[in-house]
Amino acid sequence: MLKSFGRLSMLFLVFVSCRSVVSVQHCDDFRIVRRPITFDSTRSRLSLEYMSTHYGIDKNHPTIHPQMVVVHWTDIPSIEATFDAFNPVELPGSRKKISSAGALNVSAHYMVDRDGTVYRLLPDTIFARHVIGLNHCAIGIENIGSQSMPLTKKQLQANVCLIQTLRRKYPIQYVLGHHEYTRFIGHPLWLEKDPNYLTQKIDPGDAFMQSLRKALAPLHFKPLPPLNPSVHPAIDEIPKN
């Protein structure tokens, strides 16, 4: 009986140890490099205007309450070019398809380089325009890559470590790919007031998100809302940008 109890105890310790290793895998030397983009009075004002127009949120400071993480790829091949794209306060004239929704430039809270280096562009609780309908509660992670330049294993690991860090700080419930954002149409967290403001996204793709969710499984994030054909537009009805 004592021998059996001893074996069971050892098995339990091994199980707990394995779960512990999985939940903090290779994150001992994880660090975040600060590289802030411009956040001046103009960007603050444009953020507040966007929040009011699109979400009906009126406040004095453009802060958010993080409840989800949205993972992107940049479709821009380098950190330098991505920083240069996000740093301007106002949306460039080339983004005509989304300029009608506001002058605030797109951005994100974090960038992850091909080698896994993580850069913080904005504080976690400051508003960033990176996902329709959900910016008021979403931390955005941009990964340097594209459909022709798939994200790397080092980027996957960096995303795992970063999301684990964020989960310890905030009540993060969901982790989703940018291409999955329309699944939240009709969800209580969806606040977009313009039903015609939708874009078709493919980043960062199902394969990357499946690997990311598998690695994050010990954190027990909520599953994404199911697709509802009566609420969600058909993919070919969403304009690309």
C-alpha cells in the first residue's frame, strides 16, 4: 500500500512538473525591448475620436482594459520598415480603404522580429488601432512576416512567452489570429457601430494559430465564439485591404 502510494506521489510530481515546464517553456531569458512609437496629443485625440465614433466609448484618456490578444503578421519584411509604418500619427493616404473610418494610423503594442526579439511600441493599456471592433479590449502583437515569408519557430516561442507574461498581468480571456476577428461579431466584446466597416484578413493563418494554441493550452484560454452564418458575412463579401 505504501509502495503504491509512493508511486502515485511520484507520478503526481512528474505530472505537475511537466505542466510547469510547458507553461513557462524556455522563457527564463525572455525580455522585451522598448521602442516606443510617437504617442503625442494628436494621436491621443485621434484615438479618443475613434473610440467614440466606432465604439460609443467617451473618456478623457485613450486607455483600454485588455481582455484578449490579437496576433498579426505585418506583411512588411523588416522591423525598421514596420516601425516606420506605425510611427506616423495619421493614416497615410495609401490606406484609402480604411481611411474613411478615421485618420488615426494603425499600430500595435508589440512587434516580434524574425529572430524572436520582442519590441514594445505602446503601453499595454493604451489604445492602438489594429483590429476592427475589438481595439477597446485587445493587445496587438505584430510579427514580421507574410504569406510568402512564414513566421518562424523563434517567433512562435516569443509569442508564447509574451502572451504568458500578459496573462499574468491582465484578465486575458481570448487569443485570436487577425483572420479570426469576425467570429466576435455579435459577441458582447464586439462594439463596432458601423456594420459595413469590415476587412478580409488572412494573417497569421490557421497553422500558426494552431501551434500557438497548443503551446498555450495550459493557460486554458476561452475558445473562440462559433461561426454563425446568420451573423457573420461570407468571406467573399468582405472587402480586402
